[in-house]
Amino acid sequence: MVGAGLFDCGGAAVTAGFAFFGKFNVNILVIFTFTYLIAAVFFWPEGIFSWIGQEWEQKDLSMKTQAMETNREFFGLVVAAVVFALEAIIGRRKRLLENRDRSKENAGI
């Protein structure tokens, strides 16, 4: 599980850095989105509501059960997949607008 967490941080950090500078590789973002969603399926929590109740009662971030780690990994992967999807949407929109502007310039409008 640690390996997934390291990949999660690395992929998110690199793409966030590029997004900060306005660079979006939509293909990589789509691949990351689906990769993270597939990985999240493998960490699908069995007792999600009981886990949320345990976390709420516990009031700290200590790891009392293996299920807590699995559930946290699941939510981390889902959050990262959503961020990648949003970056891909923004990058695609940016690319479409740039292509439209270039075509207008080439047409002499």
C-alpha cells in the first residue's frame, strides 16, 4: 500500500506543477484518471459507514485497524482521480480554445 501512496503523491505533484504553469498533457491526465479509478476499485471499502463512524468517534488519525488504512487509501485514490479528471477537462478546453484562435488567425479573421 505504501507504493500506491508514493505513486499517488508523485503523479499528483508532477501534474499539479505543470498545471500551475498552464501546461496540460491531457493524454497523461486521462491515463492517470483511469489508473487511479481502477486502483480505487481494488481498495473498495467493505464497511464504509462503519469506518466513517469509527473515524468520527476516534477524533485522531491513529491507525487502529487495517481497514482504516485501506479505506483512507481508497479515498485518496478517488480524490486524486477527480483532480486528474478536472485537470484533463481544463487542459482540453484550453487546447480547444488555442486551436480555435489559431484557425481564426490562419483564416485571416
